Amino acid sequence: MIIHLALTKQNKTMRYLWSLNEPFQYLLEKANINQLSNVRYASYLPQMEILKHENVILFISHGGFNSVAESLIFNKPMLIIPLTPHLDHADNALRVEKSGCGIMHLGWNLKPILLQQQISLLLQNISVNIDDNMTYPNPSDFKKMNHFFAAAHRIGRLLRSAGGTTQAATIIEEFLEFGYQHLIFNQPTYKQSFIIHSLVLLVTTATIALLVLLPYCCCRICYRKFKPKLVKQKGKAH
């Protein structure tokens, strides 16, 4: 898939970093396609360091939670291809797509042409110079970003403000000290729900009745008030 994308005409100026296990590297070398100038691969890549780099503009992933969180923390939109055995991958991909931070591509429909279209959509309307001095869209200038980049920046800012490991440690310590009862949202009982719904229905019905009857009553009052005058005017006319 990566090789096909790298060979596509409109992607030849894009550079790819590929985390690829050694057995698959051997297959590339055996097929003599390991000399592509715009593709670099290794069995291990420092993902956090790469994602935080300003030249990285898109992350293609299977949708593991760590990868999704790390990508969004560094404001990178995603193309997620979930693996079938891992149910959380599809769930994460759906959440990313729903939040507007990326696109999910179903693994069973792995068509290079469709992948190319999705990548083009993700990178649409962004200013990136593909050369040694690549520039990244200014995070403060959301108007120049497409909605995928804008959404990734928005979610990334929320994740960075959540407190990270310090906040997680605080929550765990509070749980150990005070328990978890204060974290549980108390749902109303059946009787409480019935009473609440009955009151809401009663108030709604009364409001509708008032809105309907009020104009009618006003018309009746006005008619009774002006009826004698109308009768006199008709009598004089005859």
C-alpha cells in the first residue's frame, strides 16, 4: 500500500516514514523496491519524536489507542485502517472520523485508488512545501486549514490540557483514598423517572392548551364587547 502511494504521480514529492517489521523488509529488498527515494522504513521508529516534528502532516495507522492519542496530541490528522482482530481499532477509527480528525478506511476494502482519494481529501487546501524547508500550517490560523487539521488541533489542545500523567496519578490516589462512590452518576429510580416524566407531560399539555385557548378566549371577549355596536350599526343601515 505504502509503495503504491509512493509511486503515484501526485505523491512522488511526498516523503514517507514506514514502521515495518524485518520479515517484510526482506520482501521489499528481494523485490528490488527498497530504493525509493521518498520512502524510509525501519523495524522501529520513535513515534512520539516523529509525530511532534513540524514536517509530519499525516499519520496512517491501524488505530491503536496509543497511536491515536499521540497523533492528536501533536495535532496530526489520521487515516486509520483498522485491523479486523482488534475490535478497539475500529472503535477508535470511528471516533476519530466522527470528531472530524481523520478518515477510517476499512481493511477489507483496501483499494489503492480509494486510499489516494482519501489522502488527497485529508491534505486538501493546506500549504505545504515538499522540499528541504517544508513548512507546517500555522496552528493559530485555522481559517487556512481544512477541517481535518482544524479538528485535530482542537482535540489536541483538549488532550494537552487534560493534565496528562500527573492528573491520572491524582485520580488514582483519590480513588485509593476516598473510593469511587463520588464518581458514580446516580441515575433516578423508576418511580422518580415516572414522576418526572408525568410532570413534564402535564406542564407541556397545560402550556399547549393555554396557547390554543388564549386566542380563542380573546376573540370571544372581543366579539361580546363589540356585538351590540355591530347590531345597532346594522339596524341603522336598514
